[in-house]
Amino acid sequence: MQKIKSLMARQEELRELREQPTDPQAQQEIINSIEEVYFSNDSFDIVKYELEKLPPVLSLQEMEEYRDKLKQQQAAVSKKVADLILEKQPAYVKELERVTSLQTGLQLAAVICTNGRRHLNIAKEGFTQASLGLLANQRKRQLLIGLLKSLRTIKTLQRTDVRLSEMLEEEDYPGAIQLCLECQKAASTFKHYSCISELNSKLQDTLEQIEEQLDVALSKICKNFDINHYTKVQQAYRLLGKTQTAMDQLHMHFTQAIHNTVFQVVLGYVELCAGNSDTKFQKLQYKDLCTHITSDSYIPCLADLCKALWEVMLSYYRTMEWHEKHDRDEGTVSSSVSDGNNVIGAEETNFDRSYVQKKLEHGLSRIWQDVQLKVKTYLLGTDMSNFKYDDFIFVLDIISRLMQVGEEFCGSKSEVLQESIRKQSVNYFKNYHRTRLEELRMFLENETWELCPVKSSFSILQLHEFKFMEQSRSPSVSPSKQPASAISTTITLFEQYCNEGNPFEIQVNSKDDETEDVLASNGYESDEQEKSAYQEYDSDSDVPEELKRDYVDEQTGDAPVKSVSRETLRSRKRSDYNLNKVNAPILTNTTLNVIRLVGKYMQMMNILKPIAFDVIHFMSQLFDYYLYAVYTFFGRNDTSSSLPTSSREQYSARQFESTGLGLSSNRLRTTLNRIQESLIDLEVSTDTTGTLTAAEERKEKVPSPHLSHLVVLTSGNTLYGLAERVVATESLVFLAEQFEFLQSHLDAVMPAAKKPFLQQFYSQTVSTASELRKPIYWIVAAKAIDYEQMLLLMANVKWDVKEIMSQHNVYVDALLKEFEQFNRRLNEVSKRVRIPLPVSNILWEHCIRLANRTIVEGYANVKKCSNEGRALMQLDFQQFLMKLEKLTDIRPIPDKEFVETYIKAYYLTENDMERWIKEHREYSTKQLTNLVNVCLGSHINKKARQKLLAAIDDLDRPKR
């Protein structure tokens, strides 16, 4: 009652609110002022929220004002709700009218239906009564027909035996069973006649004989499916009512066929290789029989094995296809002809059909599992670690095609086959990779780092090993000569080879179109200019026979791009030491060997994706070893394997190290250390007391390579082996570029869990290849210019002159002569090997940096210097810069500010110099100290000198 009263009071308030004239905009502003939290879910406790908001000290007036504000907000919300209810009132009334109208229509429909049914009953009664006479006459007719049929049957039964024998000879099993069943039925119907009373037992024996022959006929389906033959067999079993039994028998026959087929194939090869007629092999188990297969007969036997198993699976596939088509046709007939008398028969047929369908679907995986196990046993029965690469790839190709068959056959991922071939592959590939690494070491140790001239259009896709990347189809054992169209993407192997052919047929393809002629030295034709440009290594004796054989131009026949003449070469920019316009790739025979190895590795990885990580890991080791070899041969700043280090080289090393300019980035040093720890065998002792694990780890490593004694890096005339250094370094950069090109292909086959390894390999190893340029070319730059001689010349200069000089000092001319000689030698080297612009820039940058830092070092050795002396330093340096800019195109000149800043620091006051010392940590302690000492007496006193030396000492302390 109290709730009703409160509700009535509420309604009264709402009415009052509606009656009160309100300003809509003011009401909306009140609603907008309501806190957002009031619009949250129902579990929100408003009272608790308001109580928590109360201030520590309560004020009655503030609380009343706040309460009035809340009441206004509540009234505004209530008014809004009431307006919304009134707004929806007409729609509610309209919908109610529609419901009432619908109810009236339904009542009318019910009356119409009742009348219709009544009229139907009247028609039925009238029709039935009128048809009774017709039915009676029809019944008499049927009885007479039955009598006539009985008489004919009795006549036919006398000749049944002869006709049954004829049908069995003709393999008309459905007709024979049909006739036999009809005879049995007739015999049971007319058994009261003495002439056919003994026929029942004889017919039963005949029926059993027919079933035995039917089972034999069913077993023939497993190897060579014939539609007509199978249709007859299925019709016969259906007549017997043994459709399910037939399906059980069929699966047993398929299982037996698989076993017998593989055993006979392997037995045939074993006996053929044994060369005698001894029958001892026939008594062996299949697993033991597989171990007697020889290496020569392994691949033909595997191909025949897969061909025979293909025939069995194709028969099963065609069996399923027959049932699917039969079920569709039968379903169409049964839907068009429906009769109440056939309901029970239709239910039985549907049940049989469902059983057959499930049995066939279940049999797919069972049969494929049997096939996998048989092939697995064969695969693991022979150690393939010593197979030739092409033979092993062929085995992988066959198994890859077999797994493709399995996927199309039953959607299986062929885990059994994958695991077995993975074991063989990892075992084979470890041995293969170990041998290839040893061969690579041999290549590197015998490599003279001569340029292997290739066409400017050279691409790794022209190599035979990378031809598989141009094919958009899946790997095939027998690739056809015609381009792979949409065969593999639009139709399955079963559809392609359903009527004829076999996907495992071995076709020996000629290698006419294996690869393009990529060697420019073997295909100049009439281009005498380019031939002369390469005259130093154009003879065929520099190209291995294997390369000549593998690079035969059978596809394009393109002639190399013509090069420019030597006169044109001399007129080119000095900083771009190119051999010709086309900028052919710089690589060696060893580089090509590594690239071809990568192609072979990718072939195996493409065929067998489960070992993709192992293959990519080994592939990365090829690059690692090549990078490590190039660094070891040309990038280390030691000459332990050559002549004793000269004082010039010792000075250059000290000079560059003291500057703190890192030649090798942290990333490069980390990469080289990682390669050395994981791949390089640094142990020379033959200690056999180590653990087995350590021995295994050493087995996975390769000894560090040694530079060929034919490569001379100590001659100044050749710029300390610059040609060899360029070929080695730029071939490594080229190899890195090829790895970058292949990254997407490698990423596509790399397992998701292992992709971080691939990303790390590219980010920390492949991308560091170009960083080797700095340490390698710095060794040339450090030896090419006599920086120590320049220091001696600078030491003889008097810097405390009293007047401004207009002539620069001799050491500048001596240094510029060194650079001119360096430039001439670069030109000489460029006649042998094209020096790319980045390489020449790095060489010039190194030389200029060393020269500028030597100039600062010379200025730091000055004991006394005047303002005029500092001006002379600036004159000398400006003269050096002016002449140097004519020799090189590098802009800006490296470390120019390094020298100028040091010279200008002489003029700084005490406070400015202290700040300058703290900001310029790139100078050595000696250089800073000398600067302070030289300034003593001119504009710095002894007290200031002590202060500045203390600041220098503070800077130097963290370095200690």
C-alpha cells in the first residue's frame, strides 16, 4: 500500500512537473550538468558515492544548496522521462491496433481451412466408392497373371543349371545371383511339386560358389580398377544383401594388396641384384628385405614402389568416385519415384549407403597409413648419407610427390613420411654440409682472389641450382618440358592421372636448358675492347672445367654489353674507378661456388620443409665462414703471416687507435666473435681425453682458413693487394645481396617458431658484410701514405715566427705527392679490377682522416708557437685542402673541422679554453696538454695552465 501511495505521489510530481512551464534549453543544461557516474550500471551505490563526497567539515547551507541542485537534476530527468513516454504513446496505440487486426485475420483463416477440409472429405468418399469396381477387376487380373507366371517359372526351373554356368563364365555375377535367387524363391513357392522338390539344396551350393568367385573378383579391383567390372560386383553383393560385408572384404583386400605389392617389388630388385635364383629372400620379412637393397637399385626400386602403391591408391580413389556417382544417381531416381511401399527398402538403402560412405572415408586414412609405413620401412632400411646430391634430391622429390598424393588422398600431412625422411635428410645433410664446408675451406685457401668476369646481366636465377624458383608449381619427379600451367593448382594428381600415366614415372630430362652462359670471358664474340680490358684473366685456364660445363648458354645467346675504351676510362672521375660502364658484379669462383651451394640447399629445403631450419642454419654457416675468411685474410690488422711490421704501419695503427674512431662496429665484432666460437675450430691439439659432447662439437666446426701464399699483400706498387682486397670484399657484399634477395623465400619456408633466428641472421650477420670494408681498406690506407715521414718534416718547421708567411711549408707538398702517387696507383689497380665508388670513397676517406689526424699530431708536437705560426698552420692546411679537392670528389673533406678546430683553439681565452677542453673529447690527452703548454706565456698564465691541465686530467681519468 505504501508503494502505491509513493507511486501516486510520484505521478503527482510528474504531473506538476509537466504542468510547470519549463525552458527546454535550461532543462538540457541541468541534465548535462549531472555527473557521468550516475549513468553507470545498476550496481552503482549512489548513496555511498554521495556520502564519500561529503567534506570533513559539514556546512548546513552548502548541503542544502547541494540538495536543491540534486533535486533540480532529478526533476529535470523525471521531466525528460515523462516527455519521452508521452512521445511514444501514439506509436504504442498504433501497434495495438495492428495486433487486433492480425487476430481478426487469423480467425478468418481458420474458418476457411475448416471448410476446405470438409470439402476434401466429401470428394474422397465419392472417389473411393466409385473406384471399388475397378479394383475388384484389377485383382482378378493380377491373380491370372500370377498363375501364368507360376506356370512359366516351373518351365524355366528345368533349365536353370545350364544358364547359371554360362553366366558365371561371362562374369555376369548380378545376373547369376538374380537367377539363383529367383529359382530359390520359385522352388520354395512350388516345393509341393515333386519335379522341383530337390532343387533347393542344389541352388544353395551354387549360391555359395558364386560368392567365392565374387570375392576373387572383388580383390582384382585393388590393383586395376574397372568401372564395368566393379559395377557388376557391387550389383551382385547388393542382390545378396551383403553390401556392408563387401565393403569390409574390400578393405581387407586393399590392405593385403599393399603388402603383397611392396613385397613383390622389393623382392624382385633384391633377387635381381643378388644374381641368383635362391629363394631364401622370399622367406624374409619385408623390413629385413629392405636392408638388402643396393645403392644402385635404391632409386629405381623406390620409384617402382611408389608407382605400384599409386595404382592401389588410384583404385581406391576411383572406387570412392564410383560410389559417390552411384549415390547421386540413386538419390535422383529415388526422389523422382517415391512410393509408400518402398519406405522400408529406402531406409535400408540409405543405411547401407551411409555405412559404405563412412567405411570408405575411414579407409582413406587406414590405407594411407599402411602406405606410409611401408615406404618408411623402405626409406630407413638404407643409409643414404653417402648418396650423390642429385640422387638424394631425387629421392626427396619422389617422397615429396608421394606426400602430395597423401594430402590429396586423405588430407594427411604425412607425419610418418616426414619424420622418416627428416631423419634421413638431417643425417645426409650433416655429412653433406660438413663435406661442403671442408671444400669451401679448400676453395678459400687456394683462392687467389682474381676477378671471375661475368656478364653485366648476371643473376643467380640463371644458375641451374635456382631454376626451381622460377617454377610456380610444386616439386615434381618428372617435370614436363612444357611450362607448368595451372595443373598443380586447379586439378589434383588423381584427376590428372586418373585414366593414364603415373606421377612417379622417371623421365630422364636432358640438361640442354639448364643455365645461361654467365661468364663474360667465354662469350665476348667481337668485343675486342672488353676482351682487352680483361686480358689479364681472360684465358680459359682461369675458369674451372666444372664452371665451363655448368654455364652453357642454351637459352638466350645474348652477347655481353660492350665496354668503354681505355681512353674513356682515363677520363672518368677519379673517385669512380670503374672498369666499364656496365658495372658487372665483382665475384670470384669461390663466390659462385657458395651461391650454387645455397641453391642446392634451397632445393632440398623447398622439397623437404620439415628440415627447413636445419638447412637454413647450415646455409648461414656458409655465409658465416665466407665472411670470417675474408675478415681473417684481409681485415685483421696484423701481419704475423707476412713481413715484419714497418714503423710506418706501427705509427698508423697507434694513430688510428688513439683517436677512438672504431673501424669495426660493435655489431660486426659481436658477429665475428660468434662465428669464431660456434663455427671455427681453433684447437690444434689431438687431446682424446675430452668428453664425447666436446668431440661432437668439434666435429661440427671447421678449421680457420689460411690465405694462399700466391696472394701478396705487402707490395706498395699494388697498394698492398688492393685488387685482391676489392675482389674479396665486394664479392662478400655481392653474396650478402644475394642472401637479401633470397630472404623472402627463406622466410616463407622457415617454421614460425624459428623465424627469430632468420631475422637475427639477416640483421646481425648479412647486413654487416658491407661493414667489413672499413677495416679491410683501412689497412691499405694506413700503408699507402707515409704519415710518419710527414711528422718528421713537420718537426723541422719553425712555428714561432714573427711575421705572417705567404708560402706554405714543404711537408704539405710532400703529403700531396703521397696522395698523387696513391691516386696513380688506384688508377693502375682499376685497370685490373673495377673499384666501385663506395670503395674508392672509403679509401680516400681513410687516407684523408689519417692525414688530418697526423697533421693535428704534428701540430701537437710543437714546443713553441706564435700567432703568426698559427696563421702559418692555417695556410698550410688550406693549401692542403685546395690541392686535395682536385684529387678527390669526396665532400665534405673528412675531419676538416678536426684540424681547423684544433688550430683555432690556440686563440681561446682561459675560460673559453676550459669549456672547449670539456666539449672536445675527440682529442688525445697529449694534444690537449700540448695546446695548453704552447699557449703559456702568450695569453695563459701558470695558474691558468695548472687549472686547464687538471681539467684535462679529469677527462682522462675515466679512460684509465
